[in-house]
Amino acid sequence: MKVKLIRTGGFIPVTKAAETEVNLTDTELVRLLEVIHPDPKAHRIKDGNYYELTVGNNSTPVDLDKVPDKYRALFSKLKSDMRIIKRD
């Protein structure tokens, strides 16, 4: 399946994204999204970067500080591959 990591916000607000193919089962993906989901009580930081992970037509916010070691390489690659995109 294809996943896309999107970054928004920042001091100079630009949207960046990167996508890649992954070999995750639906169960693995659901568990991963549960673990990396940001705390809903956390306040947004002015000029902070915010991330969302898109799989198919579904997007969910993610906290990259919560990514388990097993998936760190995947998210590091996605972050390093990010390019500026135009959002509709």
C-alpha cells in the first residue's frame, strides 16, 4: 500500500509531502496509527510543524515523536524525501 506523509505549518508555512510503498498489513497500520496519534489535549504550537499520514483516501494527524523504533527508518526516509507541494 502507498502511504504519504504531509507536513504543514512552520515559521514559513509551506506544505511538504513524500510518499512510498509499504508492506504493512491492515492490522499493523491500525496499531501504528493508534500509537502515533497525537494527544488531543496537546496545544498547537505557534509556527510548529504538523504531520499527517495519508493512506488511500484517509488522513490522520500523527506525532512523529511517538513512532516506534520498528518504523523509524520508514518515517526518516519519508521526512528526507519531502518536497514542497501545492495544496488545494
